[in-house]
Amino acid sequence: MSEKTLPAEQPVTSSAQRYFTKFFEAESAGGILLLISTVIALIFANVPALQPAVRIWEVPFNLMIGSYAVFGPDFTIGAFVNDALMAIFFFTVGLEIKREMTVGQLSSVKKATLPVFAALGGMIFPALIFTIFNHGNPATAHGWGVPMATDIAFAIGILAILGKKAPLGVKVFLTAIAIADDLGSIVVLAVFYPSHAIHLLWLGLALVVFVALIIAGRLGVRKVWVTVLGGIALWYLVYLSGVHATIAGVLLAITVPYKTKINELRFSVQTQHLLDKFKKTSKANIEALANTEQMHIIHQMSEQLDAAEPLMHKFESNLQPIVNFLIMPIFALANAAVVLNMDFTVPGVTGLSLGIFFGLQCGKPIGIFLFSYLAVKCKLSALPDGVSWPQVVALGVLGGIGFTMSIFIDNLAFTDAGLIDTGKVAILITSATAAVVGYLIFSATAKKLNKANTTNNNQ
């Protein structure tokens, strides 16, 4: 009986494997998991019976080497998430920025100008709108950086859900804007939101490690362990310096070599030579590679592939799933656990909430559209193929999804717990609104474009 049921069960297993493989490969998967984690965190924070579980993030986290405490007394599990795990996130962001600046959308002046202008407008206008609502209030005025950033995971997730309604050019343009936006946010974070007083000694030692890693890369060192150990040392020194420790992730990304050990021509010639040898030594054994010489050739090909893959790509491809499916959900669980109850007795709550809402909801689309329009009209840039101006407006609205970086800066901008939680609530509400409105605008513009194309075809 077991022999009869086994074949029937196999397709189900294969189908399930294919489903989960497609899910984790889908661009929207990271955003969906981030959304689920956010909802779970909100449920735990707002259901009285579950609230004690949220306190896990307040548990002290420290390592002792003899009598020496590696971290300070206030270092908790939540701080470990925000300072250490998020440094890995910033490392991958730094690698993305470096890739785009070397071979991608930001690799030339012509390619880079429009997304850079758009990102600049999308940062300036939200900050200005927030400042208008919070001018003269010392408790909240420092939070102008909160509505400046775009959450690329959520934004790309919405585009993935839209499917063919959002053409490839739109997706590439939004990704380039978000990467340029991330770069600007990192600069703002490093300069205006240090974690505590700056200690020049530790900062100087961090600079020494940073320069040493750059020199190692220039000398041809391509060892993963060198980058990992150097990165840990760099992170700890930056943590001690007072600059927010996550900046170490971006600095480390700068040091990772993007050039390969062999060039394209050499790789192509040697690989073809090995393939020819492989065919000549074949004994037509299609079920197994039992030929010793063939196994040796495969090993040589593996070494060629390893030499041809940039160290930067190795880190990015291996860390991206960890960031998307582990670090970002943990970050959401640790930081989105806020009680949905704004305390309007706290000074500045109204200005803070309105500043974040209108900064992200209005400032982002206005800044992105206006700066893009001016850049194109002044012939400094060109609109990407397949992208219309209404779609640029829709992109700007999606840019108002400011979840990850906005919450991150919110944690640093304020000292009052009530203001921090209020800021998080405003970010969550605004990001949800931006996602829905952006989706609707994209759907509407897609219908208009389809009608216009149908009319042109009929004529």
C-alpha cells in the first residue's frame, strides 16, 4: 500500500518545493515578510496578554572578556538588533550603492543624474515640510531626518504586486532613486545623528582599520575572512567612537574589491579550453561523472568561476537572503512594537505626527517629481525609456513608504519615549497610506496608457 501512495505524494512535495522556491525568489517576498513582522509586532504590543513578550528587547546583552565588558551597561537585545544586525543591512546597502556606481544605474553621469536629482528633491522637501510643522519646538525639531528616506523593500514589493502595470523602466528608476536616497540618508545619519559623544581616539583607530582594508584590497587580497574580521574590528571601533555603529557597514562595503582576479577575455578562453577538454575525455556516461580526469577538470572550472566572481558580489548574493528574510523581519519585530495610542499631552506630538505624515506623503512626490522635471527640462538628464510623468508622480508617492530608515532615525532623533513611539505610529500610518495611494495611481495610469495604446493601434 505504501508503494502505491508514494508516487501520488511525490508531485505534491515537488509542487510545494517549487512554490516556496518561487516565494523566496520573488522580489516582493522581502516586503511581504517585513509587513507580516510589523503586524505581529503591533499585535504583541497592543494585546495586554502578549505585551510581556515585547520586553525581550529590553533584556541586557553583553559579552565579558575576563572582567572587561565588551558593550556598555545599556546595551540590550534591541540595541544589538539596531546597532549590530542593522550594520549588516547597511553593509548590503553599501554594496548595492557601490555596484550601481561601478556598473549600474549610477555608473555614469548620464545614468546617475536623474535618480540623484530625484532623490535629492525627495529628501529636501520632506525635511522642509517637517520643519514647517515643528519649527520652534526643541523637542521635535531635530527629527527633520525622519521623513527623508524611502524603504526600498516595501516600494519594490508594491511594484512586484502591480506586475505588468509597472514596466521595467519604472522599477529600475525607483531602485536607482532608492539607492541614491539611501546614500543621502547614510550621510545624514552619520553627520547629524551620532549615537553619543564623539571619541576621536576610537574614531582614529577605526580610520586606521578602514585604510588598512582598502590597501589590502588594492594589493589583491580577496579573502572573505579578511573582510569579516576587519569588518568586526571596524564595527566595534566605530561603536566606541560615538558615530552610529551601523555606519561601519557602509565603510566596510567601500573597502570590498569589485574587480576580479582574472579579466573577461582570460576567463572566456580558459573556460572554453576546459570545456573542450571535458568533452574529449567524455565516456558517454550520462548518469554519473565517474571519469577522474573529468572531475579534475570540473574542479579547475570551479576555481575559474571563483576567480571570475567579484568578492563584492559574493557578499551581496550570500547576505541578501539573510537580510531580507531574517535581519529585516527581526528589526520590524523589535521596532514596530508600539502601542497605537498617541499621547497628545506630550508637547510636540501633533507637529511631529503631521510633519512625518505630510513630509512623506506630500514632500516625497513633490520633491521627486519637481527635481526630475527640472533636470529633464534643463537637459541635465533624460527620462528613462518607458517611464511617463504620471508614473514619476506615482513613484514619488511610493517613495513615501519610509519604514526601515525612518524608524531607524526616529529612534535616534528623540530622547522622549512618547515621541519615539508617536513617530513610529506616524511612520506606519503614512507608509501604509503611501503604499495604497501609490498602488491606485499606478493602476490608474496603467489603464490610461492601455487605452491610449489601444486607440493608437486602432488608428
